[in-house]
Amino acid sequence: MFSLTRPGRDVILKFISEQRDQQFSYPEVGCSRGEPANRYSADHNRAKLGQGLETFERAKAAVRAWKMFDMPWTELCWPDVPIEAGATVAVAVSHLGFWSLNACRVVYVIEEHGKLERYGFAYGTLPQHGEIGEERFTVEYDRESEQAWYDVYAISRPGPFARLAYPYTRSLQKQFARDSMAAMEKFCQHG
């Protein structure tokens, strides 16, 4: 969905409601757990968040509050949605003088314990999204090195509208990864 102005709350609520019962826009649901099919691009980015278990706990809180979307040109609708399989959200994006709404649904949640602690989730695109695929957001803590990391892994291909401006949409994906890592670093350092 495209708009010349930022969509209002009622428009966003209606948009999410209409997408809630839609099927994913791609058949390989769960594909971010492994290697992507040839027709997808894969982007894998990592940022060290700091040292210690306290940093990892802040990083987990950041993921639960969708803080990786805290950037001037995106808005997660809504950051109080619990991280659980089946949760549907919209991402409002401001670009080139207009706004787009993009629908996603949480596919799976990760909570692993052991030498390497991992927490996060992946969401997949719904029919009203510019791209097609999945994105996984995880934080990790290595008990041996005591390092905490943020990891964002996207498997995507352009949807019909994104294909028309493919070099631009690829640059937006790369900008999102950079800004997402910066938002997580900022939250983990300053709360």
C-alpha cells in the first residue's frame, strides 16, 4: 500500500486486519533457517553489541520491543506486538517522498540455551509487502568469549513494484541492515 502521507492509525489497523488471514507471499516458509533457493538474494549482517550477560539481556529486551526498527524512516506497527509465531505486523517506510505499508508475520521464534545463547525470530512477507521472503533477527551470547552479537539475515526477491526500481530497493535493504544494527547498538549501550 502506498500513500503520499504517513498512514494514520485507523488505516494501519485496517491494513493489518486485512493481512492477518492472508497466506505468506512465498512457498518456502521457514527458509531463513537454511540456505536460500537460487531465486533469492541473501543478506547477512552482524554487529558486536558488547561484552557480558547484561548486554545480552538488554539485547533480548530490545528484540522483544522491536527496537531494531528504531530509525527515522521506518515505523513498526506496533512495537507492543508480542514476539510469537503468527503475530502480524506492518512496517511503514518513508522513501522518495511517499510512504509504503508492508505486511509481515512472525514465522518462528528462536530461544536456544547452552554455550551459545540465542534469542530472536524470523518474519515472512505477506501479499501486501514490496519484497518476497523472510528476515531473521537474532541476538547471541557466547558464554566463553562473553561477547554479545546482533545478527540480521534476510532472504528476499523483489515483489512486482520493487522489481521496477530494483537497484533502489536493494539499496534500501542494505540501508535497513545498517540502520537496524545501529539502532540495536545504541539501545544496548544507552538503554
